Amino acid sequence: MKLIANRAQLLAAVSTVLHTAGSDARGLLAADADGATLTANGYDGGAVYTIDGLTVKEAGSAVFNLNGVAAVLRGSVEETVDLDLLPNGRIVLRTKSGRLELPTREAGSILAPPEADDYPSVEIPAAEFRRAVARVSFAADRRAKPASWVTTGVRFALAKDCLILEATDTIGLAMCRIEVKGKGTGESLLPVKVVRAWSEAARGQETTAIAFGPSVAVFRSGPLLAWAAGISGRYPPINDLFDKRRPNRMSTPPRELLAAAELSMVAADQDEGVVPGDRRLTLKVKPSSLEVSAMSESATARFQVKAAGYKGDQFVVELHGQRVVEYLSAIEDEKTVSVCWQNAQAAIEFSVGGSHYLAMPFYEREPARLSDTPATDPIE
């Protein structure tokens, strides 16, 4: 096998495959007269990337570790690089400034992608997919109690007329609904790192397609075809929480609310030993305004944000500040966000379009969880 490759395009292929299949993945580079593909497997999935910008002098294939190749390509400034498979079974990457020689592996260690033609599937604009991932994935970052629940994944549910993404750490729930007609119905609970890798791979592409098999999901966007095994375990029973009636609401620009929340959280950072996920943000709901504040032993911050639509009594609720900031960051380009609640002791719902984040309040010293049913909790 002898190739001349565009360095930037080869680097894009290697980086995307590593990001999608895992940082320790081995890659199968296969080239013939029709072009070249790079295939890699991780522990729970894999990827196939169709590479452009190659001149194939001699067809062939080789399996090798991708990390070394990625490092050389990142450090090089040449427009093109040479890739040769030597008679001794080693592969050589040559640039004008040097060369990298690597041992090859058995091709049998690389698995082919699953056949997904008969799976329930959906195609959506890549920008909508990326937006939905940004608005839910932050809620799956943290392991939460009870440990028997799987809370480090993003759940995909394909219905007749929509695709729903949701994630939770049991003290908050993020959900995004994309109005689209798919083929069939299906669902998968996928590791959040996989979902984020797919979102990054969709950057700059026009469309993405996702198929849902019995135990695997298959993703396609541009030159990338990827697949991942679903997470096994119990998902928290929270699917109907956004159907609960929350008659009280007010609207406010999310960018202004985000700025107030971020500046307030500076105060909560002043004390040593503060765990970011445990920082509290105080929200005082008033007629025609929201007061956002946070405090530590050494500092206090308080900001007012104009809001419209509520004329009732004021009340105060404490929320997890970091999670609220992350959601508002994902929607800051929207004109307004609705802040909804049932009563003064209830969960607070932030909502814009088909995107929602339900934030559980603190009850005394401990945060409420979506599984709790205290007398003041309207979820039950």
C-alpha cells in the first residue's frame, strides 16, 4: 500500500475516528482505486470514515495504532504526507521533516459496522442535532444516587412525529424535542461521551441520520459512519415529568439571566473546598423581575433581571447553580426563556421551544431528587 494524502484531511479522519471510537483505538486503513476508508473499534462501538484528498499509488490495507499518527500529523505543516506499507509489515508515515514507523496488527481485530437498513431511523439537520445535544448532555455528566440508576447517558426516543433527547442526574432533567418524521419507533440510552463525539463530528455537515437497533445505535453524518452499544441498566422513571401542570410562568432574555447567574456564582467560588456541582443559586421570583444571587462566607452577589408575565407573590428557591448556568449557556441565543413553576416549593422549569430543563430545589441541606415525593413536591 502506497498513498499520498492531504495532511489536513487525513488528520480530520484520524482525529474524528479517535474521538468517536476511543482514544486507544486501532485503525484499519484500506485503500483501492475508489478511495480510502479508516475503520476503528472501541470497547463499545466503532467508526468508519471515508477519506478525501488521497492519491492511491498502490492498493492495500493495514491496521495500526492511531495515536502516533495523529501526533505527527498535528505537528506537521506540510500540505501532503506519504503513507507506505513496508515489506516487513510495518507502516511508515513520511513528512519533509521526518518519519514515523509503526508495527501493524491483525486485520481481524477490526469489526465491520452493523447492518442498519432495517432499523427504525430518522434523518435531521445536523445543526438541530448539535443544538439538541448541547441542551441535554450537560445533565448526564455526573454520577448520581441511587447508583442502580443509569444517569451518565443520553436517552434517545424516536416516536412517530418526533425525536426526543433527554438526560438526568436525578436532581435535574433536560429534554429536547425535535419535530421530525422518522421510520418506525425505537430508543437507545447512549454514553454521553459518545453522543458528544457524534455531535462534534456533525459540525459543518448538512444532515445526520440515526438508526436504533435492539442493542446498538448507528450514526451517519458526512464522511462518518459510527455505532455504539446502548447502556444496560435502569433509567430513572421520569418520562412524563414535563407533562405536569405548571400554571405560573414569566419570561426573560436568557442571555441576561445567564450573565446574572454566572456573576452570582463567582461569589460561591470564594470559599475553599466548594464542589462546583454543589453550589447553590438563589432565585427570588418577584412581580416583573427575577433576583439572582449567591453567597459564600466571604462574598455575596445579587443581580436583578427584568421578567414579564407574573403578578403574584414573591418567593425564594435555591437551585444547583452550575446546572442552571450550563442550560442557560446552551440557549443564550434565544430571545426569551420561560420560567415555570406550580407553587413556591416546586421544581422550576426553564423552557424555550422544544427544549426544557427541570431543576429540583434544595430541601433544607439536601437537594430534592426526581424520585423523591415530599409533601411539598408537585411531581407526585
